Amino acid sequence: MGTVITVQGRFTAWYPAERATVRLAVGFDGPKREGVLASATAAVQTVLDSVKRLHDADAGPVTWFSSDRIRVWAQRPWNNEGKQLAPVHHAAISITVKFRDFDALADWLTEAATVPGVQVNGIEWALTEAKRTSVTAEVRSRAVKDAADKARVFAQAIGLSQVTAQAIADPGMLGVSGDGGAPAPAMMRAAAFAAPPAGGSALDFTPEDIEVSASVDARFEAS
């Protein structure tokens, strides 16, 4: 009987972002329902018109976009003396836009951020589906290699030289305690971006690379 060695292999790699998903919120409030609704509708139309000029599902710069229906509601606030005040009406809508051209994204954000009532809620960076599938397979393969390398080091440390794989599985499926969970898919990292300066130049942001990581549990027999 050989010696059983159980290890966990890990590997992480970083890849340049290929897509950016921007989330905007458009919102207004005021004493008149008609006024806030009209302001929100006008702002949304301005933003969507600018998106449609860039939209091309195949070639970009914008590959996809969507918007919610405008939500309108009212509430009656209270002042510091406990008196309920006149109703305040609100109108809000969210817009999501996916870019493949980051230079065009910077220019568009500079324009969109100046539209009254528009707030940039954030950017998510991602790989394309094809790229993510390809690199995830590579990272998982490297995680298996890492497990095999660990097993060989352990075997050599106790004077054994032959190592044969018995089982390879997602973390936790071999009954080994660890951090658990399946190999991680591509993980999006949002880059910081600055508001446009007074001169009106483009937004300054740098996409962070996408982290892709994987872990595997493996059992080997050393002899």
C-alpha cells in the first residue's frame, strides 16, 4: 500500500477587461408631480438618445442597453417640530449600458454626467463570454497542475518518488475541509473613476484587470 496524499491546488490569473457595464440613475423631486415627471422624462430621453447613437450590437461602441420604467411616488415629510409638510413628489429610473470601446465610454460618461438629474452609480468590468470560458478552463488546468506539484513535493519529503492521481474534484467534494465552494468564475472588479473637472474633459478612469481563480481538491497515492 502506498501513502495517500490529499492536497488542494489553486491558481489565479488576471486578464485585461473587455467589456464595461455602466449603471446610471436618473432622479428628480419637487412639489408638483407633473414637473418631476417631465424633468425625468426629458433627462432619460437625452441619455437614451446619446446611447442609441453609439449602439451597434456587433461592432459597438455600445453593444447593449436597457432602461426601467419611470417610477413616480410621493411622500409627506415631517419637519423638526413634528408637523407633516406638503407632499414631495419623486420620479426615478435606472439605465444600464454595456460598452466594448473604453475611449468612447469615457467620452460618453463625460456627456451623460452633465445631464441634470443623472447620477453614475458605477462601472462593472468583465471579459467576453468566449474569453471567460477559455481562460477559466486554463486556470482550472493550472490549479490541477498546482495540486500535482504539491503532491510530488510532499512525496519527496518522505522519500517517495512515484505519485499517481486517485481523485480530483471541486473543493469539498473529497470530504476535505477547506474554504469550500466551486472553482471561482471570472470576478468583476470595479475601477474608480473621477467626476469630470470644471474644464469638461473626459472622465479619468482605468479599468482594473479581471481576476479569474480556481481551486481543486486532489488525492494521490505515493510510493
